[in-house]
Amino acid sequence: MWKSRMLITIDIGNTNSKIAAWDGDQMVAHWRLSTQRQKLTDEYAVLVRSLFELRGIAINQIEGCAISCVVPPLTSVFSELSRTYLNVEPVVIGPGIKTGMRLLIDTPRELGADRVANSVAAFRRYGGPVIAIAFGTATAFDVISTEGDYIGGAIAPGIGISADALFRAAAKLYHVELARPPRVIGKNTSHYMQSGIVLGYAGLVEGLVTRMWQELGTRGTVVATGGQAEVIADIIAGETHVIDHVDPWLTHEGLKMIHAMNRQ
């Protein structure tokens, strides 16, 4: 069914984690898991191996594993999972790993592994200058220059936690669907909140991207990705002209590329 040797990419986020299986350059399977900080290596291994078996992937087919993780306690958990249960030494995105990209910022060691992978993939797929926006627990904006250097970015609260904070703090407000309201000027409480949350967040994205291009002195491509890309990025992209592409698996493309640079 698949080639004899496959690559597994794992992106561990604060809320969700994604796993993908690659047959050469083709992603042949992918899964989304809730991130649980208290789970042990053996517990994750049971889950991961069960998912592989359901898609007909045998452990002896796996030749490599690349990991990005923004939850420090889980870096060692999934590294051990790769060594012990997948029988491969993982490439873990972090200091000392080749990325082919200069990080021209004050604190390169503090840049999230997923943001590194996003930036590498965004530049290689779309050229520069490019802004990669990752919609997740937080929304991260990463800017890559025409030359392919990472030059900085921004972080904003994610739309989900922003909405949750509003619901918790305001006694008379309640959870609403994160969808576009019929009009900007709402006629009821649900539409008031949808206008403020969804269209307001589109304004945040548009404002930051516009200011970034102004500061850079040119305009390039904007690609949206992240743990909520399939839902939130599609909604926001439809409400603003600044997002050119929605690429939900951009992080995994970057992990695949970085693994190829470091496979020796």
C-alpha cells in the first residue's frame, strides 16, 4: 500500500497535537490529538501505534521522525516515544538543528519550534517576503524577508481564548458560534458578539499585516496555518483581503524539509 520507508512528523501544540505520515513527498495519513501534559510516554505510544495500525502503517516502515513542540515537558515524552516505539532517532526542532534560515532576532532560542517550521515551509513554498500566520491557542505572525531570513513577528491572543475570556468575565454573555454574523451592525446579542469577535479579529489580523508590510517597505505573500487553520483561518481569510493562502499542514511541510536537512 505504502512505500517501505516512511517519515512521521509530530507537531505538539498547547491545545492540540497533529501527527502526519509521509510516503516520500505525499502526506498519506494524518491525525489530530488533544494535548495532555500529564500523559506518559507509554500512554501516548499505545494511542499512536493504534492509529498507525488503523491506517495499515507498520513500525518497521518508519525511517524517520521530526518533532516540533511548544510544551516543554512533552518534548522528552515524544522523543522517547520515537526512540523506544518507532525505533528511530528523532529530529527535534531546536538549537543546533539545521534549518537553512537565519534567525535575525534578539532571542533566537526563544522562537517556538512550530514557528521555525512554519517559516521554513512558507519561504520555500511561497518565496519571500512572506508572513506566516499560525492560528492556535495564540495567533503568531512570522515575517520572512526576500532573502529568506526570519526577521521577527508578533503574538496575539488566539480568537478562542479571547472569546472565552469575554464569556467568563461578562455574566450575561454566553458562548456563540465563531461564524460571520449577517451584518456588522448586529440586531441581537449573538450577532453583537459574532461581529465583535469574528469581524473584530479579522480587523486585528488585517491591521497587523498592513503595519508589517508598511514597516518592511514592500508587500509579499501571507499564508495562514495552525491548529485552527481549517476553521478559523478560513473564516478570517474570507473577511479580509490580506490572507492569500490557507495551508493547514504548513508546519508539517516544514518539519519534513528540516528532517531532510538533518537526516545524517
